[in-house]
Amino acid sequence: DAGVIQSPRHEVTEMGQEVTLRCKPISGHDYLFWYRQTMMRGLELLIYFNNNVPIDDSGMPEDRFSAKMPNASFSTLKIQPSEPRDSAVYFCASTPAVVGDEQFFGPGTRLTVL
Amino acid sequence: AQSVTQPDIHITVSEGASLELRCNYSYGATPYLFWYVQSPGQGLQLLLKYFSGDTLVQGIKGFEAEFKRSQSSFNLRKPSVHWSDAAEYFCAVGSLNYGGSQGNLIFGKGTKLSVKP
């Protein structure tokens, strides 16, 4: 398996633009997580899905952020409109259904909002 | 509320020296605990995990960690550090959601390890 795939790896955009980050989890993994990493706040969980259904979105910072998982092999995180404070590295991770199993992380998308 | 504390933001050790990275957690039930490593520009990779059983767990790259319930700690150790171990290390505690199924991980803020030649 190729592991968790994220695209793009780098994104530079201007304030006010819409940004869409993409993630393909490992096949057969029932859980998908979106994280944001910044120097100030560390690694924060934004939202996670189980079998394509959002379970906990309490970490989504505000309504400008939305996430979808239309099928088991694809998820998106959208920011509209983007702001400079959204600049961060966004990670996607997936894990099987077994409790206590590790999360497998993608390489991340480095987002810069000018 | 669950939480993870990594008290050391940055540690520098000499190559060949021993290493211990500290992790303390707050969790109401028996936790499951993880250590991840992140190299610059990379995602997180699992080093080891504790779920139950033997409190001393072995991981990849020669790392080990010991779960001490009385101290709410899960410190990471390595007897002899290599230059390639320079990275950031994250401790995490797993939770169960209301239904008792897989939940999210709570991560510490990380400890950055530098290795002197």
C-alpha cells in the first residue's frame, strides 16, 4: 500500500481564496483524521470520520472550515475564505477499526496564506 | 479532560549518549499510549505503543518506553543516540468515544531533539 496520500504537498494562496486539501486514506481503514500543526499550537485535531461519517468536529476552528468524506477512499478539507492565520501544515491520518491501533499519517500539506 | 504534557520543548544530547524524553498524561481510565517521531518536512511515524500487558515496550530504531501508572508517565528512552535520531518526538494518549470504539489521539506539544557530534 502507498500509505496515506495527501495533495497538494504545498499550497500558496492569497487571503480570501478558497483552499481545498485532499486525502486518500489507506485502503480498509475505517477512521480518517484531519490535524493542523503550527509552531504556536502544536498538533491539533480538527475533525475525524468513522466509515465516512463525521464523529467529532469540535476542533474545527470556525465555519470557514469544512470537511467531507464522500466515500471510503477520499476526503477533503476546505477553507473558504482563507486567512493568513490558517497558514500551517495540515495532516491527514487513517487507522483501522481496532481500538488502540496506530494512526498512519500522510506527509502533510504545507499551506501558506498571504 | 484528557491531556498530555511533554515538559521539555528542546533537548540536546551528544551522539552516543543516552536519552530520556518525558511524557505525563491525564486520563480517567486505562490509557493507550503512543510515541511518534517526526523528521523535518515529514509526517509522523509510530515508534511504539502501549495498550496493555508488559509495561516496558520496545519500539523501532532501538527505542523503548515504560508505562508507570503510579506516576502517570510514559517516558521514552534510548541507550545510545545516533545523529539520525534528531527529530521531533510526540507522545499521545488514545481515548475511546462514548460508544467504546476508536476515538481520537491527544498529542503532546512535542520535544525537539538535537544531537551533537
